[in-house]
Amino acid sequence: MKVQNSNIKTSSSLVQNRNDISEKFSGNLNDAYRSRTREDLQNYINEIKKKGNRLVVTKNYIDVISYKKLITKYLKDIVDYTYSLNKNTSFWESQYFTTVETINQKLDDLTRNIMDEQKENIDMASTIDNIQGLLVDIYK
């Protein structure tokens, strides 16, 4: 009697198929995460713009604090997003930290302007636009 082995798969091919499926699933999961995170970051930018526009109108300390907290949360999330992508940013890392320092300095200037009651719309709007531009640069 002869045994036919035409439908028998080796265990190594089964393991390979499992690995392929696992890699495809992980890739799809990572793509979905990145897409969702990009969307979240864009929502942050939009919310920051809204709060910045409100700050120009109200010029009060509570709105400055709210604006600063939102930017801080955005910066934390952008760092988490960057690390989740496992990018090697040895050159860009120094540029990133320089930009974050610039944002922090501009936020301090904005707070000082509000606290010193220098409520000139042009200076405040310019500072807010500058901060938003720097945030968009980090996002890209």
C-alpha cells in the first residue's frame, strides 16, 4: 500500500505561515495606530488654534494657562508618537529639543505679557501665530 503525501504540509511551512500572518496583523495594527495618532495630533493643532484665537480676544490669565496646558499635552503626545515610530532621530533630536525650548520661551513671554498687562493684540497674535507655526513644524 502506498501513502500519498500530496496534502501533507511540513511543520516548518505551518510555522512560516503563522509568522507571516502575525507580521501582517502587527503591520495592520501599527498602521491603524499611526493613522489614529496622526488624526489625534491634527485635532490638537486645531484645538490649539481655537484656544489661541480665544486668548487673543479674552487676554486673560485663565486662557493662558489653558493654552499652555494644551500645548504641554500636545508636546508630550508628539514625543510619545515619535518614539512609537522607532525613528532614529540622532540629528533631528537636537533640532526637536531646540524647537521645544523655543516654544517654552515663547509661552513664558506670552504669560509675562498677560501678567504685565501688555495687551496689545498685534504682539499677542504674533506670538500665538509663531507658537502655532513651531508646533506644526514639530508635527511634520
